[in-house]
Amino acid sequence: MKILLIYPRYREVATSISRILENKTPPLGLLYIAAALRERGHSVGVIDAEEKNLSLVELGATCKSYQPQVIGVSTTTPTFKKARETARYLKNLLPKTPIIFGGPHMASFPQISLEFEEIDYGVVGEGEITICELVDAIENNQDLNQIKGIVFRKNNQIIQTPPREMIKNLDEIPFPAWDLINIRNYRYIMSKRKAFATMISSRGCPYNCLWCDPEGRFGKIFRARSADNIIREIELLYSQYNIKEILFYDDTFTVDRQRIVEFCNKLINKKWDLIWECRTRVNLVDEELIKLMAKAGCYRIRFGIESGNENVLKFVRKGITKEQAKNAIQWCKKYKIEVFTYFMLGLPTETEETMKETIQFALELNPEYTTFSPTIAFNKGNDLFRWAAERGYIAKDYWEKFVRGENLNPYPLLETDKLKKEVVQRYSKIAYKKFYFRIKYILKAIKKCKNPIELKKYLFLGISLIFLKEING
Ligand code: B12
Ligand code: SF4
């Protein structure tokens, strides 16, 4: 079949910081879906409306000229309304073409999403196997009840089939269909080189942070690609697309230490001119590992540290200590790996005092970059939302209403009777000012900037953060 996969434009509903940064990174999930469908023998196209900045009319025209037999759309929850508007527009243009929705949102709200007639089918969760079975069934008019992990309408009823098992061996999944986008069109303010690609080397995270929603991601069971499989994809990116930098999007890159050791050793042997960054946890690194990662080209690690108060860390089940954070960052500094930390403000049980401790801790750690995000009561599938809803801090049906189209904020800040959201936002601004407007920090940043354009970018970012009316993420 001829299938067109669409990544809708979402800029208008992105968080304030995302909007300022104007990053455009490849639609990895869609590229995986495209590769799986192609392997099954279908003809596939990808339109990234966000990267191309396409209006609905322009997207519609491109879509019409492609004449797809099936359309697939990727969406998260905050962007669902935009994705739905896109689907409605396309449905009017091509009324006979079935529209399938997938992406993290469909894992959280499969049934409510199907209340909208413009969406014909939903793929729930990990999509590679399910989409192939669904498209086959559409093509051959087969019984949909046999397909796991989908949601569809029949006789005015919404039917959800039993969940699809997670893919056990990630090495069996074909590499993303990189040839279906122009990788050179993407840009990212934090990348060091123009020619970069994104990759995901593992799926799932076995930890249990209070705000994390395993359904909206890849579950709690950690599954990883082998070192050889990752190296093979990098080789393809390096030799065919001249990619010189990889951003690993794994939730927690170093869960399996041995895999990373193997990966680094193989990468070192290749002697490629390649640098990379990843995200992990401070309790999952040690000096030896950091040293090896640096040798293998790792230039930045992102750590979620979240709070500078041990009690808050415990309450949110972060499973790390301040000591571990200090050690991890010290090792990174020693081996010249940049550190990007994430802190949250206004977490459950927080007070102004604990937020001050967080800011102080960030200054003490002195990473190269950090964010201080006000806590969002995001999505219904996590314990932070439940905690807030049980106490009446957010309506229990907030997200159901949001998905049904009520005009609610996609980033509702957590507000308790002890801590108002305005106070948290004020602290977030104070934190950014204190962190980024230190003379020592500015001088170091200027020294690091390779050219005036880069310097302008940083200045713009810094000033925007200070003058943002409302920081929501
Ligand atoms: C990288 C990233 C980004 C990048 C996206 C780059 C890009 N062009 O894709 C940036 C920084 C731009 C971004 C932005 C946002 N993001 Co984001 N992001 C991620 C992150 C860390 C990795 C995404 C990824 O590439 N995963 C790997 C791929 C393979 O997985 P996947 O996309 O989920 O795709 C699989 C399935 O979902 C499904 N699938 C996906 N699309 C489709 C389409 C069809 C038709 C089908 C059948 C199946 C299908 O099949 C895929 C393969 O199995 C995830 C966390 C995570 N670990 O996933 C958060 C995550 C996806 N983001 C999230 C959010 C909320 C956002 C923003 C709204 C926030 C913001 N900053 O404004 C925006 C909205 C973006 C959008 N278009 O909707 C949430 C979504 C939660 C939810 N339930 O909705 C996540 C899960 C993080 C979290 N908080 O839990 N994000
Ligand atoms: S470590 Fe990250 S991905 Fe894992 S549960 Fe915590 S927040 Fe979620």
C-alpha cells in the first residue's frame, strides 16, 4: 500500500522554552514506523510539517499530490489538538483515506481519542509490529479484533484490543528510514556540529520517579540494542550521511554498564571523527565508565537531579543522593565531559526553603547547562498527577477534558495550598538569573563560543529566559 506518515506542526503548543529554542530534530518514531512498513513491502513517504513549517493548506496539497492509501499521524498529548486539526483537514480532502494515529499520546488516551471521527484507528504504544499488522488488515479487509495494541470504531462502538507485547529483541527492528527525510534540514541549538542525527539505543526505564509515566514511554522493562547493532547504525549515518554527532535519546543510557563498555570500546576502535551525548542517572555512572565514555567521544551527559533537598528526592522516588550527583559531575569535569542538569521546582512537599536549596545545589555543582522547570501535573498515568488529584490540586478528569477539546492548558503547573504556582515561577526565574548571569559563567561561555552567531544565540536564549512572561517547562 502507499502510506504517508505525518509529523504535524506543533510549535504553537510547545513549552515556552522549546518555542524560544526553535530546535528541529528528526521525527525518530515516525522513521521507525516507516522502516517497518517498508520492510513489509509498502511504499512509504514522510512529511515533517514541523521541520518544513507547513501550513495546513500546504500540507494538504502535498498530501493530495502523494495520493496515499493510508495516512499515519504521530502525536503527544499536548499536541493532540493540533494533530487532530490536521487529521480533520486531511479527512475533508481525502475522505476515503483511513487515518491512523500513533505516538506517546495514543498509549495514554486510546479510547477518548477515537471519539473523534477524523481518526479511524489508533496504534497503542510501541508501533513497529502493530502498524504492519493493521495496514495488512486494512488492505485485506480482515478482522481487526485479532490485532493486539489497536483501537478502532465498529458500529459506533470504540473497541480496544488487548495490549501488544513489547518487542523483546530490539536488534530485529530495522533502522529508522533516514533516507525519507533530509537530515541536513534539522538543527539543534545544543549540537556542536551541523551534521547530527538522533538515535535511541534502548527502550524503557526500570526506575520509578513520581512524575514518570511508563505508558507514555516504553514501559519499565529495560530493553537494549546490542553494541554491534548501534555501531552498525552509526556506521550507516557516518558513511552515507556524513553524520559527525549523535544525540542519544534513551531515557537512561547506562542501565547496562557492560553494554556501554562494549559500545565505547568498539567505537574507539573505529577511530571515527564522531562525538555524542546521552542522558542517564548519576547513580549509574562511575569514574572508569565516564573516562571510557569520554575517550569514545562522549562530550555531554544529561542528568536529571531534580532537587537539592534529600527529603524531596526521597519523596519523589528519584533514587539518587546529592553525594552521587556531586561525584558524577566531578568525574565528568575531570574527563572534560560537559554536564547538563535538570532540576524541578515546586515538587510535592516543596517549600520556598527547599527550592532555595535546589538553586544553591545547582550553583555548587556548576554544570555547563541546567534547567529549572516548574513542576507540571502532566498526564493522568503517573503518581505525581494522582497525588495532586487526590488532594484536589488538579481535577481528576483534567486530561480527559483536555483530550476532549476543552480549552485547558497543556502544561498545568502543580499548585498546592503551601506553594502557589506564581511563587514557583518566580523561583524558576530567580534560579535562571542566578545561574546564567554569573560573571564567571558568562566569561566562560563567551570563551567557549566558536563564532559571533553562536554567541548571539546564547545571549538571545539567556535574555529570553529572563523576560519570559510565564515559564512552563
Ligand atoms: C526527543 C523528544 C522530543 C523531541 C522530538 C523530536 C522529534 N522530532 O521527534 C522534542 C524536544 C522536539 C520534543 C518535543 C516535545 N515533546 Co518530547 N520527547 C522526546 C523523547 C525524549 C524521545 C522521543 C523519541 O524519539 N523516542 C523514540 C521513538 C522511537 O519513540 P516514539 O516517538 O514514542 O515512537 C514510537 C511509538 O510512540 C509509536 N509511534 C510514534 N509515532 C507514531 C505514528 C504512527 C502513525 C504510529 C502507528 C506509531 C507511532 O511507534 C514508535 C516506534 O515504536 C521522549 C521520551 C521518550 N523516551 O520517548 C519525549 C516525549 C515523547 N515528549 C513528550 C512531550 C510532552 C513533548 C512536548 C509536548 C513538550 C514540549 N517541549 O513542548 C513536545 C511535543 C512534540 C510533538 N511533536 O508532539 C512526552 C510525551 C508524553 C505524552 N504522553 O504525550 C514524552 C514521552 C516525554 C515525557 N514527558 O514523558 N520531544
Ligand atoms: S529515570 Fe527518567 S525515565 Fe526513568 S523513571 Fe525517572 S524520570 Fe522516568
